[in-house]
Amino acid sequence: MASTPKSIKLGSYVRKVGYFDIRQKITQPRKKRNHKGEIEIIGGSVEINLFHGKNKVGGPYKSHMDAETEANVLLDKKFKYTKPKK
């Protein structure tokens, strides 16, 4: 069985800030018919997150600039993702 591609699972790569990656998932608006046969429009969305490798560190953010600011704050604190113990 094939695994889901990284871009679908985590989102598309936007930019790198230090060792953090900013990625975004875009959901396009779509049309759907309800039970009466009328067409409804379901709105799209953008989800911007901050990753260290494949591990989500922060988000969702409203803009890329917010994510970049948070990444710079975490870089100043020398934050590294550590896997939680079982």
C-alpha cells in the first residue's frame, strides 16, 4: 500500500526560517448538492503551520508573516522538537 505524499499530509512547502519549515494546506472551495437538490458552495480555507522536520511545532497561523515571527522567536529560544516518551 502506498503512503500519502508529504505535500498532501503536511502541506506545501512555503519557505525555511533557520531549521523550521513553513508549510500551508489549501482547501479549494467546492460545490455540493444538498438533499433538496439545491447547490451549496462550501468555502475554502488556508492552514499555515510551522514544522521542525516532519513534526508540527506551531500553528495554525493567519499569515506567513505570523508564522515567520513565531519561528524567529523559537530560534532565539533555541527550541528543538523532542519526541515525547511513552
